[in-house]
Amino acid sequence: MELAVDAAQSRHLPGFLERFAERAARMLSAEWCAVMVFRGRETDSYQTSSGKDRPSAAQHTSLIRSAAELGKEIEVRALSAESGTVGAEKSKAAIFVPITASDAESLGAICLLREKKQLGEAEQRLLRALASHAALSLENFRRFSQLERSKRQWVEDIDAISDYIVVHDRSWRVVRTNRSLASHLGVPPVALVGEAMSSLRRIAETGSDLPCPFCRDTQQPREEYVVASPERIFLVSTSRTPGVSDGDTRTIHVLKDITDRREAERRYRELFDSIQEGLFFATPDGRFLDVNDAMVRMLGYAARDELLRADVGPHLYPAPAARERFLQALAERGVLRNYEETLRRKDGTLLHTLQNITAVRDSRGNIAQIRGLMLDVTEQKTFQSQLQRERDFNQKILNTTQSMILVLDTAGLISYANRRCFEAGYREDELIGYRLVDWVESSHRADFEAALETTAHGQQVENLELRVRRSDASMGHFSISLSPMRDEQNAVNSVVVVMTDVTDATLLQAKLAHSEKMATIGRLVSGVAHEVNNPLAAILGFTDLLLENPQIPDNAREDLQIILRETQRTKDIVQDLLSFARQRPVQRELVQVNAVLRQTIKLRSYDFASHGVEVVEEFDEKLSPALGDSQQLQQVFLNILNNAYDAVQEAGRRGRIVIRTRRRGESIEVAVTDNGTGIADPEHIFDPFYTTKQAGKGTGLGLSICYGIVRAHGGEILCWNNSEQRGSTFVVRVPVANDASVAATLAKEAGR
């Protein structure tokens, strides 16, 4: 009983536990007693202050360690008198009693030292009772400490609040204030306790007739309103709660300074109304809660109130399904960014908008409010449609033109190519990102780079004719025009290149010019040949007569032989000129080209074999017949073979001539390839009198005559130097005999 009274009256735990240890030692005839309280990993020991047999420091440490290892039952252990080791034979009895809380938490232990080692049942009951009292006292002290700490913390929390807090009783006297309110008044908090609430009217005047300036209706458990002083604006929140006694009531006023918030609201409103985009707050059913001035103007209303009062939901959307689609998308995603929607103004005209919308949900997850920003893009939409039409129109022009159009950056890299480029066989991966100049023939690259540099400085270059590599790796003639493109600062940022393949036109023009030249030369040669032929006939005739005259000496006769021979040679040249100038008409008949070639090869077979020239025949045995003159074609083939033979002889190595035939479209192609010296000037090889042979070994008319024969057959003759091997190649193409030409030929033969 004495222990219980002491525990109830004590407020100082260490003193109580020491007195508890003294009483426990007396009650159990112990020489020493300690109450050990566990505090986390540490243990506090409260022991008797008197006693001649107090344990040494080492013994005390050993006892604390044993207490920490104690289970849930009372234990009696031996304590050595010499070493202090618990468990020795010559020792005192150490009695350990666990102190357990109501929730089975281990709070500590009671430790007693005495001579007597045995515990009777009465002593055990007493020890359990002591442990129970100790546990109850420790728990009470713990709760009291927590309560005190909570009270101090509550006071500190209240004082830490920046809002003004005052509590008064029913007699309108101040019971408590926080530090913020006292500091505002320039007095300590305790100085305001007991003061009349009317003394606080200087903080803010509310117009209340009650003794408390912040009370309006004392019958309401809660109040909230805004009051203003000359300098500040306060939000007053009032709560009324029962006091300590039954008849007492405490009123708590919290004054929150909302001056900055009101200023922020004012500025927000000004900003809200000054934004050029439409801002709105609306309910899910389409009724506007708040809008800014831009939104009012955008929808064509006269004032904000008119728009807020009107139920514009059904009118706003031209199609009801559009609103349902909008609500469904908002419900699924919660936020809509750059959402395009067409609305209807008050006057019925359409409004194209771009919206950013957020859904505000309630506690159940339903959309409670819709907030959004709306941008009028009607004008941009009109411009966009117009721009799209122009873009489509330009794209069609780019894709349907027969010219290749490319866009280069200032470094000359291709960034765009129209469809015609790919139709011509070029691939995107070999154009985009690559330099166009790499496609230009090396001899013309300097001209192209100069034109590109000129265009980069803002000048246009037109009709620049260059040789450019085609998609099939062949070189073609292109007419190229370059135009600068400028950015917003009028600086050239790219170049448009328009390329037109004029290879066929160039070849046709060259052939036309060549034909005109040949015709002119033919007329000239014909006239000259006729004039020269008459004197030549006279020279030949008189020379023959002189040679028949026996009176002519032998030395003169040798000279006459030379005159006769050279005159005959001149006559042959004149005949060649006449053959060139007056080619006889082509005798149209079916010609087996392979047979004509084999016959022509036989004419030179002896020379080929005797000089080690290999002739390879790669003929298409299924070759269709051609329509032409076999004798004239043989003359062409023989002339080409003669030139090939001369070329391989001049090369001084083992000669090789490959003759191929094949059908190519509506033509039969004959290709003669040699490994000779090549052609010095392929562009002039077919010009009359052009020859690279020594004087007296050629007239320069052979290939010109061949050119005329092939052209008369409606074909073409070409030549070039081989790129991968030595020598040159001549190609002759003549038309295939079609059904109509065969029928005409058969009819002609039947009529003979």
C-alpha cells in the first residue's frame, strides 16, 4: 500500500525507483537492491543508497548484463564474492525478477543480493507483486511523460503558427494566445492572459457589437468570414468548444493574414482577363462557371455575365456527336493537349479552336469540373487549307514534270529529290545526303561547283550543259538550272537544281549537223570529182598511147608507168569520192546478217591467220533477218574489220577481234571489239577525209561511206574506246525485217 501511495504521488522517476529499491530490500531481507530499466540498447540502474555490501563496479556490470538476458520468470543465481562472476560456488544469491508491461513488453528487472539463496512461495508472490507495482509505475510515468511532452509540443506548435490565435472564455477574457499574436501587439503571451477581448479591436475592426470583436453569432459552433484593417486583410475562423467546467465554453479565433492572397487573386484576375487565349471553367454538362474576356469575344457574346447565364452547351457544338467524343476522350485520358475542335459562335459562324483541357475529379473519381485554354485558329486553319492546296498543286507539278528536281543545302548535299529522279532509276539511299557534284563527270565538276557558288551568292544559273552519270552508270548530257532559295533573313539557305536529260536531243542535233555537213561535203565532192575526172581520163588515155608507142625510150617508159599508176590511183580516189557523194539506193531485201558477216570474215581469213589475229564469233543463231542491201552491209562490215585489223597490227601484240550479234528491240546489233590502239578522236571518226593512217594508206572516206550506208538503211553506227580493256568497239544497228516489210519484199519478188 505504501508503494502504491508513493507511486501515485511521485512525479520524479529516479527518486521513486530508489525508494522502491530501499523498500524492496527491507521487505526481502536483502543486502542490496536495484531496479534496472531498459531503454533501447541501454539499461538504467536505480539502486539502494545504503548498505555495507554494495556490489563492486564489475559485479554491477555483470548483474546488468544478466538482467538484460533474463527471461519471463524469476531466477536466482550465485554471485562470486571475489570476481563478481554470476554462477560461482562461493557466492551470494542474486535474485532477478522481470518487470513486464501489460502488453508483454520487457520494461526492466528487479535485482536483489542476499545471503539466503532459497525463495519461499510467499517471497515469490511478494516479488511478483513488487514487479507488478514497478511495471504499473513505469507505465504511468511513461504516459505522464508522453502527456507532458505532448502538452509542451502543442504549446510549441501553437506558438510556431504564423496565424494569430486567441482563446477566450464566456466572460470574454483572454485564456491563451500564441506568440505570433503577442509579437504583433508587442507584449509577451502571458501579459494578455486575463485581458478583455475588447482590447484586441485594434487588430481589425469587424463592426461587431459583442465584447469580442471577432464573435458575430455565439450560437453557431463555427464561423468564418473576412475582415479588413487599414493595412491587412484577415480570414477569421471561429470554433467553440466546451471548457474545463460544465458551464464554461471556450472560443478559439484564428486570424489568417490573406492580404498577399487577395493581392494575388486580384493580379490573377487581371492576368486571367488580359490573356489573349480563351480561359474557361465549366461543368461537365457544358455550363460555364467562369471565363475571361478573350473567351467572351471569341464566342461572340457581349459580356461575361451573358455567357455565364446562357446554357450554351447544346448550341456550342455543331454536331452533338462531337461533344460526346470530347467527353469520352477527356474521361479516358484526363488531360487533352492540342485538341482540335470546331465550335459555333453565338451568331452561328464556325470557330476552329485548339484546346488544352484538364478534368478535375471529385473523391469518387467523377469529373466535377473542366478547365481549359482555347486558341482561335480559324485564320490559321484558312491559311493552312490554302497552303495545303498550294502544296498539293506544287507537289503535283514536281511529280509530273519530266525534269529531275533536287534541293541542295549550302554544302551541296542533296536534301530532296522529286519522283522523276526515282523514275529515272536513281535510289533514295544514293541521292539523299550525298553531293550532287559527285555525279557530274570529272572534267565538268569545276563548272558545276562554280555555278553552285554563284547560286549560293544569290544569282541564278540557267541552261548549264554538263555530262552527268545516269542511274545505269552511263554518262548523259543534262541541261542544268540552279536557283537560290532564301530564308526569313533573305539569306540563301538552299539551292533548287532542275536537271533535264537532253542526251537524245544532243545526239539528234549532232547527227543532224553531221548529216548536213556530209550532204554539203557530198555536193562539193560530186562537183570536184566530175571536174577532175575528165582531165584524169585524158591523162590515162594519152599515157596508154605513149606506152604503146615503141619509139619511147625505156627510161621514159618507166616514168610513164609511174604516171599511169598514180593517175589510176587518183582515179580510184575520185571513184571513192563519187561513191560517197552519190550512194546508190539501198536494195531492200531480207538479209541474214550472220551469213553476211561470215562471208566477210572469209575475205580476210588469210590475213588474220597469217598474222596471228584471233577472230571470235559470238553470233545469235536465232537472229531474225534484217531488211537491207547485203552488198552494202558487207562493205560496211569489211571496212570495220579492215580498221580493226590495222589497229591490232599497230598495237604490236597478239590481236583479238570479237564479233557479236544480237537483237536489241526492233534492231539487229553487230558489235566488233578489238584490242588494238583505240580511236584517237571518236567524235570525228566518221568525218570525211579524217584518217590517222600514214599518207598513201587511206583516204579518210571509208568510215564516212559506212556512215552513209547505215543511215540509208535507217540504222546507226557508233564507236567508243573500251573502258575496261584496250582497243575500241564499233556498233552497227540496222532495223529488223517486220511483217509489213517482209510482205512487201515477197510481193516484189513474186512480181519479177
